[in-house]
Amino acid sequence: MKIGDLVVYNTEKVPPSVPPSDFDRLGLVVEVSFYQRGEPGTHRVGLPMALVQWNGIARTMKHRQDLLRVLSEAR
């Protein structure tokens, strides 16, 4: 996943807290990053994250990349 990708929720993995009405939203990836899990000084696992601007929502939202599905890749 990279900046500029067009994404939707991956309906097979999305948590129940996401309302079904949001499944129809399209999002644009504006930033990618890694969330570091684990204690400092130990082996830390980076969890891929994406900051997404969804249509119809004024602010950006951060999501785990595995909860999203790429519809169209940026060139």
C-alpha cells in the first residue's frame, strides 16, 4: 500500500465497530507508517498502518493496512 492508493474496507476483516454504511465509502491513502508494538529494547514488531481520507468524512483516519483493500494503485 502506498500514498495515492484508492481503498475500501476489507469486509472480511473489518471489526464490528465499523458500521455497514461505511463499507460503501472510498478512501485515499495520504500517509503510510508502521506502528511499533512491543516494549522498547525488545524485539518490536512493526504493524503497517495507513492514514486514509474517506469520502464524506471531514478528517483523516488511521487504519491497519490489513483492514483495507486496494481498489486502484497510485502510479
